[in-house]
Amino acid sequence: MNRHTTTRLILGMAAVALPLLCGSVAAAQSAPVVDTWVAPRTIDGQPDLQGLWNNTTITPFERRPGQAAFITEEEAVAAERGALERLDQADAPSMPRTEPLPVGGNVGSVNPFWFGSRYQIVGSRRSSLVIDPPDGRVPLRPEAEARRDYLVEHRTDTVENMSLYSRCITRGVPGTMFPQAYNNGYQILQIPGFVVIRAEMMHVRIIPLDGARHAPGQILGWMGDSRGHWEGDTLVVETTNLDPKGWISSNASAGRMHAVPQGEALRVVERFRRIDEDTITWQATVEDPDVYTAPWTVEVPFTRRPDYIIYEYACHEGNHAVQGVMGAERVVERRAGSR
């Protein structure tokens, strides 16, 4: 077979194969992607959410004004690298030194062991944990912002101005589920009629699935009254009856939402859905017309960590830290008055 015959044969085969190939590619592109993963079931046939989970992330709670809804892979890598570099800088004084630490110098951060693997952006590369409103910003009322600013400015005036978290009482709902700097472990247990969530950092939630009504409105609690039910493979939990002395978030990782007070009409609807073997998507929609101009929704992925160990979080009400903060502030006031 000469060169020209070979060339004609190859071109002829290509002419036949190309339409078939293009048709196969087009069919592949138009065919819907089928998710074949099926959530395992508990003994009573419900989707199995049980296990040890962690929701650590450095994704900001809210989006910066004007920022895109998603960041690029390069931006995510840079953010994670920057977080690690800041940790190294914070820990620098704890490394071996050849000269004394300067007076007033940085004494270093806590041992990185306590932070765990927190230096990553959420897998979707969304630029905020808040997913609704579309701008990734919580629609706070001006009066709520003013109250927040007052509490932060006057937190050492009286114990009542400190957060319930600082006083070792509670992180509330949904605050208990928000990621922060460390201790972001959760253990989920299921028995017929109940889901139990043991949060590493205060405390245990027992959620009945019996369809009963909420407690009367005058009965309030730090964690409110949670009632759950299943919608397909999604666990839906509605929480009402939350004490208005609480804050929507007690940790600084929530940015400007730290110290925002709760209103008497606060209602939180959470959705837990296991989307694969190692991931639960958790969403919470917050409604509180006295505090926000509209409802808003936050989304956080929970990653399965079967090797995670939840130790006792030995914070207790009336702890010495609160006494020390209050006592130190009184000393400052006396010194100021004696000048």
C-alpha cells in the first residue's frame, strides 16, 4: 500500500468516525449527571447522619462588599497560605530565642495543636458562609448594630454585658453550629424518635422527631425549643422559644455578627443533608424581624472525622476568667479616678 492510498484510507476512516465521536460527545454533554450515592440508613430507616464531624474553615462569615460570590482556586490557595503564615508569626516568640523577649512584646499564640486543620476554604470556594441574601451580607437593622456596638464597648461594665459564651453558659442556636478558631468537633447520634448533637464547645442538643408542637411561648431557654422532622433525606430542625438575653453569635469568627443580640421573635430553621460519605451540608435560615430587615441563610459543610477525639470542654459558669476581667476593670476605674 503506497503513501497516497494510506492517506486516503485514514481520511475515509476519520470521515466515518468523526460524526460518531461528535454524537457521543454531544450525548455525554446533554445527559444529566446522575448521583448514584445513597445515604446509609439507621435501624429505623432514616438517613444516617451519625459519626464524628468537623466544620473548621477560614472562609469568612460574610462577604466583603463588592466581592464575587466565589473565589478562584489561586485565591483560595493564597488565603490558606496567608493563614498559615500568620500563625507562624503569632507563634514566633514561643520558638527558641537567643535574647529576652522585649517588654510588651508578643508572647505568642496558643499551641497550634488546639487549632487543628482549620486553614482551608470551603470546598465550593464560596467567598462567604452566608449564602442568602445574594450579596453574602446579613441584613442588620441599624438599631441592632447600635446595640451590638454598645455591648462590645461596655462588656466590662457588668457581667450581664458579657456574652453567655464568655460566661460559659451557652453558644445558643444557631451559634453552637458556627465554626470558630478551635474545638469545632461534633458527634451526632440517632435513636428512634430523636437526633442528638454533642458539640465539642458547649453543649448537647436533644432534638425530638415526634411531631409535637413547640412549648408555650412564655417558656424560654438558652438553646430554645428544637423540633425536627425529615423531608426526604434532609433533617429539618425548627428552633423557637430562644431567650432574648442571648446573642446570635458569641465568637469573633462571625465578624460583625459577633455580639448581635437576639429578639423575642427569633426563629431558626436548620437543614442537615448528607451529600456523600464524608460530608454533611448544614444550612440555617434565621428570621428575627426585630433585628433583621429580612431572613438570611448561612451554609457550612461538616466533614467526617472518624479519628477526631472530643475531650471535655471544662468551661463552667462563674469561672475565674470572668472574675478576673471584672476585677481588672474595677482596678482601671479606681486608678483613673485617683488621677
